[in-house]
Amino acid sequence: MFKSVKGMKIVMPKWLEFNSETLTGKILANPTREDIDSDIKEQLIVELYSR
């Protein structure tokens, strides 16, 4: 599965590092809320789990 990305240019978030030649990755830092591209509504998560 991962061998199909070998050698490809992969766009990664600034807090991750990925080497497509060796298929290795590294977490450079914990992501901050601003670093996450997904539209996450935290209040809906809190409401769901508070039931």
C-alpha cells in the first residue's frame, strides 16, 4: 500500500516530516489548533460525550 507513494512529492503539514524515498516519517511538534485544516466544531463533540 505505501510503496505506491515511494518517490512521490507529498505535501505534509508543517508539524510533520515525511521521506517518500525511505517511507519514514517524524512528528516535529504537536499540532496547534491553527495547524489543523479540518473544520472541527469542538462544542458539538463536548455535547455528544456529555450525554
